[in-house]
Amino acid sequence: MNSMRIRRTAIAVVAAAALPFSLAACSDSGSETEAAPTAAAGDEARAGTSTPSQKPMTDGQPFGPACAGVPKEGAGSFDGMAEDPVATAASNNPALSTLVTAVTKAGLVDTLNNAEDITVFAPTNDAFAKIPKADLDKVLADKDMLTKVLTYHVVGQRLTPEQLENGSFETLQKGTITTTGSGESYKVDDSAKVVCGNVRTANANVYIIDTVLMPE
């Protein structure tokens, strides 16, 4: 009897000693099981609450209200213009016909087509229509004056929208234009609005504007 009592006591002691380890093992196992979903939930939370940029992203695409008027297909489309040098590309855009006439009168077609990596701020037909007809006819008839006006619209590098945010650039006319804005809203010389920006041609970036720029 004494030996049986001793044996039972020993078993009880061993069982009591083993119990904390068993509980600890269960606790560790449970925490590992819960840890994975917690981390995953954290990842989902971070993904769901990531703050998007407040600045419109153009992703290298043309932007602006007047872009809707550009032909969807053919030489005058964005894809078509991207294949031609800038003067040729502009000639295929109906909204730039007055500009093309002026460039032709000034003898600048080859100059613009053969230039490398330039930016052209291209006034629309409506922009030229803001100029009183007598004054416009006078400018168109004076090749030197016309050349100065047109080359004032050209910068000797490809400008991205980000560079226009607060920029100052020398023009081919040797004057300086300033640009301001952000996202998809930009102004040139604090007067002309970009109505269709970041248009690519084979040798230029084009920003179509609603006002003709005048050098000092």
C-alpha cells in the first residue's frame, strides 16, 4: 500500500510539473495562429488607407479640355501627331490652321521640323481671333515681326508638365517666358491658359494655348 501511495504521489508531481509546459505550448501555438491574420489585416488596412496623390497624374498623356476636340484617328490624332515633326503635326490639327499659316509665311516650317527636342506653345485659331484683324494682318505681313512672335512660342528643350509648375525659360526669340500651375492647370506669361497639354510629336512637346504670346 505504501509503495502504491508513493507511486501515485510521484505521478501527480510529474503531471503537475508538466502542466505549465503543456499550457505554454498551447498558448504559443494559439498566438502564432492569430499572428498571421493580424499581419494580413494590417497589410490590408495599409493598402486600403494609402493616401492617393492630390495632384492629377497625366501619366505622360495629353490633358486639358481642348484635347476632346482632337481627332481620334488619322494624322491629326495624338498617335498620328507623335509620328510627325512638329510643324507637319500641327498642319494636321484643324484647331491650329492659323498658326500653320503664320509659320509658313514666316518660313519656319523647316526650322521647326528639323529642330531636336523642343517645346512649342501653340496658339489655337481662337487665340489668333482675339487679336484685332487689322493688327493680325499687319503682323502676318511683316516677316521679321512674325518670326519674333512665333519663335517666342518655342523653347529649346522638351518641357514636362512638372517643369511648368513654376518655370522660367529662354525662347528661340531670346526672350523669356514664365509658366505657373499644377496638375492639369497651367498658365504661360500669366495670360495664356494651356487648353491641351503634353501633346507629343516626333521632335517636340506641344502645349496648345488659348492666347497668342507677345514678346516685349
